[in-house]
Amino acid sequence: MTERIGRWLTLLGLVFPLGCSVAADDASRIATNSIIQPGPLQTEDKVVLPKSVPDPIEPFNRAMWNLNMGLMTGVMKPSSKVYRFIVRKPLRTGIGNFGRNLNFPDRLINNLLQAKWTGARDETYRFLCNTIIGVGGLFDTATYWEIPSSDKDFGQTFGYWGWKPKVYLMIPLIGPSNERDGTGLIADAASNPVTYFSPYSYGLYGISYNNLTDSVDEYVRVTKSEADPYFVLQYAWTFARQNQVVNFQVRGEQDQPSLETLQSVFFTFHNPKFPDRGKSHSVMIPATGKKLSFTAWLQPGRAPIVYIVPGLGSHRLAGAAIALAELVFERGFSAVCVSSPFNPEFMEHASSVELPAYTPVDCNDLHAGLTAIDHDLERSHPNRLGSKALLGYSMGAFQSLFIAATESTNRPELVKFDRYLAINTPVRLLYGVSRLDEFYNAALEWPAAERMEDINDTFLKVAALSRTSLTPHSSLPFSAIESKFLIGVAFRLILRDAIFSTQSRHNQGILEHPIDKWRRDPLYQEILQYSYSDYLKKFVTPYYQTRGIDLTSAEALAKAGDLRTYMNGLQANKKIRLIENQNDILLAEEDLKWLTTTFPQNELTVFETGGHLGNLAHPAVQKAILGALEDLNPIAVKTKKGFEKTGRAVTPVKGAGAFRVD
């Protein structure tokens, strides 16, 4: 595969930023505190996502995807480690610069063919500057002098001339493409003068390999963390390859809480080597007879350990989960990440039921999985595990609090924790779902005749942003409708993956299309029409009815998914710590009020801003997280980031919007 993979990874993170959040979403409206049964929606009242490039040969493409992933995982990743050890970063960068400089004729020709005269001029300036001053292109002096680049290729030129791709292609060893861009690759190769000088032409393959070695680890991690990485890459590729000028003008007002929520994409690990330092293992789950995978970062000696449970649908290798693991590991804790009970990995290996949705069952399965992992670590690493903390964020926070609230009545063989830390927990799950549904349906505010174009423009804007340098302090150019809708899209896909996974294992005969893992597109389109309330009514309720649990009443699910139901247990457990944001999109005013009156000030810290998980990258929030765990580790650790030993609560921090709740 080519060096463009790095850009695709950034795009994936921006298009689908919230796989770590609280609940699934859908295209129907769910009323607060109740589940309504929506009637059929009219076409003009339905949100329809833009279609990706047609995929009529999906079985072949998925087979090629598996081949490419096998090569990436089994060949590229291990060999890249050796290559990076031998060829240091400055030299790798130089080789990449040299390769790009060699490809100047291709960019020049395509700028001219697309009548991009300014781009052709800039690329000529860059070539001359880098060739003469940059020692043949080894040094990118043009970028230092802020000469803009204009990357153009024949695939884009064909698109500029009106060729619209009709067939998606997964090309062996290269990656995602289509018949237009595949033809363009041939023309691109023909325009590179080195192609005609054997054996030097083989050096082009070496340059491509060099460029991929720095991104292959992240590529493999991201694909492992997605339920269906093939679809995600295909959909992202559709917008990444649309050669259109994007208008970043914000039309209408902006919504600060949802914009801040989108900032959660920036919370990730700092050390690119940290994910691979974790060791992935699996343990047998007695209730299912299958093995559940987990990833652990253990300190060399005895240390307190933090078990991390991500938000709904999120994988143990998701960026936010690993970032939290890195945060506590650098503070002297061992860390373990496990997938969400709503993630296919957990559902297919550790769920005692076929369909997740009922809080007591889901949390008991989670607790049983954590117990199996803890026992395995105790056996394999005796005397290495000290105090134990359970850290959950978003839905994982809610589930952690359920385990904390029922601690006194839990079975004695289940693992006990010395600290429960909940970050941005919702209080009422059905309210959280209703908010996410509202966000998805925000697109309905666009006129029906213009809606598809507006949605397409939003995704194109995301694709363009993926090619820029963004930081947690960047101002995202999205209107209120756009920022809310992007959040809603992420959760619709989570629900789709959950339904596909559950019905693949236990087909209830509800879906009309056959369940075929090699040809998923028709089934995906059908599943996307189901709302969360449909999932509960048509899938979950009948299933649990066969197990003797009556969920036909909306109150049954509402009560099970409401922290107020477990208030006595929560108040009795003094090992709980919470971190919340005042403008969390999933908290109503009454929810925040309940939290502040239920938990004393030494247990609850509230930040004024941040939306839902949007301020996790802020030092003040990270200080609060570490402060909530600090007394479990008797040894104060000075980290590279300069964290000092803190107390349990966070005092006001200038610019962070943090305050104690009195």
C-alpha cells in the first residue's frame, strides 16, 4: 500500500470520531424517559447518507482486503520495526522527500491538465528549490520557505474531465481504489521518468516501502479497532478522492457543546511506540466457553493496576482507551484495556446473551470478563498486581458505576476494586440516546431538496480537514447542524455494527436480506433503516421475552438504565470518583443537579466546558484523572509531562473551566 494510508487514517478519525461515546444512534426520534414506536417516515423526513462508490464485486474486494491486511500485519509491520531500527527517522524522511521530488513531472502534468496554473507554478518552484538547495530533494526546503504544494494525479485529472467511478476496487498490495483511479495509477507510473531506467525503477518500490514504515503500526491498530474496517475505509475513500474545492464557510450558528465533543478525536497517545508495548492476551470466559482478548501494559515491578472500560461500541485498541492507558502507565500504574460490551469482540466472546441492551446483564458480563482477566494476570504475574481501579468513560463509566453500586451484593468470586473512576458518565441512558437521535436528525433542518448536497459537503469538509494540521485548540469549521450530525452519524454506524453482529450469531428472522459477511452492502442499507427504538422493540424485547424477562414496558428499560435507580449503593460506596462536564451533551440540567446533590465534593469534579469527552486532552482534566487515582499508588512519580502529586479534587484552573461542586 502507498504512503496515502497515513492521510486515510486521519480521515477515519475525523469522520468517525466518537466510537468511544455513550450510546448507539438511529434516524428515528426517541422521547425523553420513554421509548416511542415511530411510524414510517416520509422520504423528505428521512436522513439518507450519501452512497459510496458502487461495490458490485464486494466479495472479491473483501478477499483482497484480507490479503492486504495479512501482508500488513504479518510482513510489513514486523519488517518495518527492523527497518526503522536500521534506518533512522531523519534518513527515512530524506528518502521520502527524495521520492516525492522525483514524482514532480506527474504533479506538474496533472496540474496543467486540470488548468491549475498556480499549482503548476508552485510545484515547479518546489522542485527547483528542493533539487538545488535541498540536495536533490533529500531536504524539503520548499516547505520551510512556505511554498505551497499542489498534489495532483491522473485519477483526479480523469475526475476533473468528468469520469465518475462506477466500481470500487481493492487492489492487491496497493489498497483502495476504483476503475478510474486504478487507470490513473498506471498513468502516474508512466509519467515518472525513473520508470524507464531499469534497474533504478525498482527503487520506487523501496521508496514506497520506506514511506509506509512509519504509518503501518497505526494503520494496523486502527483497522483492528474497527468492527468493519473495510467499510470504513471504502466510505472514507469516496470523499477523500472527490477532487472538489471545499467551502469552509460556516453557514448558521455554531453549537459549542457539540463542537467541543468533536474535539475528543484529538485525545490520543503521545508515544507512537506505546500501543505496541502492550501485550494482548485472551482468557476463557466460563459463561460462553470462548476466549476474550485484552491488552495489558504491566509495570516491571509490583504496581497498582487500572482496568479501562471504553464507551459504547469502542474497542480496546481505540485511541482514547490507549491514551488513558498511557496516561496512568506513565504515572506508575499498570493498565489493562478491554472492549466495550457493545463491541462485537466482547459480544461474540464474553456476552452471556445474544443481544446487549439490558444494563444488569451487560454489566454482569463485563464484571465476569474483568474477573477472568484479573485472575489470569494474578496467575501469570504473581505479586505484580497491587491496588485495583476500574476506570470507565462514557458508557464504560456508567457500567463501572453499576458495578460499584452493586458491590455489596456481587458474587464473592468477582473481582473487587479499590477505586471506581467514572469519566463523563450519562445518568439516564434513554435520555442520552434521545439526544443522539436528535443530533442525527439535525440534518432534517436542511431543506429536503438540498439535504443530500449539504450532507455531502459536510463529509467533503471533513476529508479536506484530514489533509491539514489540526490540534486540540483548532477551531472546527462546522455549523451547529454539521457538528451534531457528525456525532449522530458515528452512532448510527455503531448500531449498525451491533445489529449485524448479533444477527450473524443469532438470526431472529427480522432482516429481509441474507446475512453474508462477504457481501454486506445490501444488508447494511437495510439495517441503517432501524432506529434504536426499533432495535429495542423488534430485536431486544422479543429475545428477552424468551428468557423470561419482560421488557415490553418502557419503564423497565428506563429504570435499569438510570443511575438514580442505584443511588443507595452509589452513596454507600466511598471509593467512587466522578469527572463530569457541565455542558455534556448527554446530561440534562436535572441530571447534573442529581450528580451534584448525590456525590460529595471530594468525589465529584465538574468542568464548565468540554462537551462529551471533548476536553480529555486538556492538562487540567488529565490532572483530575490522575488525582482521583493518586492515593492508590504510594510512590509519587514525576512524569515527562510534569504531573505533580495531586489530591482527590481539582481546584480552579485558569483557562480550563474547572471548579469544585459545593
